[in-house]
Amino acid sequence: MAGERLGSVDRAWLRLDRPDNPMRITGVLTFDAPLDLARLRRTLEERLLALPRFRQRVEGSRWVDVERFDVANHVEHVVLPPGADRALLSRRIGALVSTRLDPARPLWRLTALENPDGRTVLVARVHHCVGDGFALMAVLLGITDASPEGGDAPREVDRPPSRGGWRRRLSSASLGASALDLLRLLAAPRQPETRLRGPLGLRKRVAWSPPVPLSEVKATARALGGTVNDVLMAAVAGALRRYLLAHGERPPALRCTVPVSLRAASEMRALGNRFGLVFVDLPLDLTTPRARYAALKRRMDRLKRSPEALLLWQLMRLTGAGPRWLEALAAAVLGAKASMVVTNVPGPREPRYLAGQRIQTIMFWVPQAGRIGVGVSVFSYAGEVRLGLSVDERLVRDPERVLQAFGDELEALAGLGGEVIGRAGADPSAPSPPAR
């Protein structure tokens, strides 16, 4: 039976799918014990399938119910060989990230990778047309519990700042200014060619960092007079600078796209895509953590007051409703203006349980559109922050080096924050100087 029409923005993400850049959001949950797959399937039938989109496929411009839908067809169990290590796990996940979903079925799939010792990694792949990362986080909360026994009401996540009110607050002046910014962006030169850009292949590599206590990142942000996001973005910029230097390249300033939620409070649990994009210049050309942090904070503060994200969301609506060539043109133009996607999705504050087992860690990777081959994901869960990388194998063969550099940059920023606190302690009446 035919269901609702495919929204124009969701249709845009569906049509952006291509062999070298599949449009899927990939999440990974880790467990210290085997998963009860029968209980997992029951949980999915009771909770996930209550959302029609997870038992429907796309036919033309509509969501269509799949006859005789069987959730077992979407849950795969793979036992890893003895001695499976992090490198093997990364390769297995990378292979899944590189594999397209069957368009004849609902566009999602779970794969349980079980070690011989019982530890399990659950890989969830969902097409971007089903929902954005903010929507899928609400889905995750809906199928998990706050205790092993289950039946608990979902806890809240640290919600991203809502931009839903922009639709009411926009003035003709702010729209005009932002439209000029967008025109300047479209007229800006293409991104410089580094090892982070180039022709794409058909295989992805994924990597993830060790956990960092969120409390430490918050302490650094307070000391520097900014936000957690400011600190994390500065650490990402510094890590990429170190990576390029290690490969003998002189780091230029690079531009990234950053998804921004446009959801009103009443839309937080709705599926579909309700986010815009902003373009952020990453100052890889600046030589010190202090200078990079200060530059990024200024840029992020400006973007908080800009309706750029809403304008680009409207652009996605227009291209998704138009002919395919128009969307391909927009993707090519915008893709030439950025070298990577950087996203920060806050997760549950407290530990969650799935099928009776505690989720030890949560990670995720974002898709990249057009010829963008690097995706950077920052995710927080139960008081910890991790950095995830999804990269094209032809571009970045050693993503672990970026992760090591990310930890080094966080330490450097923490040291910078300690200096600010030390100066304030030496002279309590003196204001803390801004980072430079």
C-alpha cells in the first residue's frame, strides 16, 4: 500500500546516492557480551516497525509498504574469526560502509559482528533519505532502555541548539545579507587540492578515537570562554594540519560543511531531513592552537546569528523537487567548495541498554556528497566524546594518524585553558584574555 510522498529534501538525499559515495548514516554500538538476537528482533518489531518508514521502500516518489515484511531479513549475524582485532573490525565495518543497500527493500540493515569471546559490535546502516542524524538519534533512544530489564521511558539527549525559530525571526535584511554570503560562497574559488581531496574510489575506511571525558572538554571550553563545539572544531582543524604536515604538505585553509538542526521542539522525534548546512573555514594555515581556536570561535559565533543553514535547506528543497540534472549541478558546485563534512551529534547522557545488554560505546559516520571524500563525526555518549572518521581509501590510507593528532590537539587546547586559568588565579581582578 502506498504511503506518504517522499519529501523533496529526502528525495534530494536519495538521488545523491552514488557508487563512490553512498548516502547512508552508519552507527556502531559495542557490547561486552553476546547479543540475544531473538530478543533484538522482537524489540525491533515492537518499537522500530512502529515507524512505517522502516517497513517501507521507495517506489517512484512515494513510500510503499513491503508485503510480507520480515525483520529477520534486516538483521545479519557474523561470527568473526579467532584473534579478531581492531584492524580486522575496522576493515569489516569499512566494507559494510562501502556496500549499498538493496533499493527493493526498506533502506536499513543491522549487522552483528560477534567476536569468539562474545563481545559484539552492532553496525546499523540507514539511508539518509529515511532521516538525518538528529532524527536517527531519537530512533535509537526509542529502541533502547535505561536498564537491562527494559520498559523504561527514553532519556533525553543533549539536544543541539534548535534553529526552528529562524523561520519566524528572519527579516528581509538578514535574508539579503545571508543571500549575499551564499553568492560569495558560490563565487569563491574551488578548494585547494590536498591529499584530502581527489578522485574517489569504491571503498571506505573507518576509524575511531579512544574516549575523551566530556567533563575535560567542557572544562577547557569554560577556561577559553567558548563552547564544547568550539574546542572540538579547533581540535579537528589542528589534527588535520598535523596530518598534512606529516605527509609533507603545506596545510592551506580548508572549508568544511557542518550540518545544523532546523528542528523545532515539536519535530525532534520526526523522521525525514530537517537540517541545513553551513560552510566553515578551518584555519589549517594558522600555526598555533591559540590562533586556530580564536579564528574558529569568531566564525562559529557569526554563523550562530546567520540564517545560512536555512537558505541551504531551502536550496535542497528546490533541487529535490526539480529535475535530476539541477540537483547534480548544485551538488557539484557546492561539493567543490568544501573538502570535508564535519558533524557533532550529542548522544544520550546516561548509559543505554539494547536487548538487555549495556551499550558500551556509540560511534557513527556521516555520508559525504559529490566528490567529498572525508567525513568527520564527533559523538558524545554517557560522559565521553569520540571522534570518528570515514574516508575514501584512495585519499586517506592511514586515518589512525588523524585520530592520534586529534588527541594531541585536545591536550594542547587543555594546556592553553590551564594557562588562562593560571593567569586569572595570579590576578583575580584581571579579566581572562581572549585566545589569540
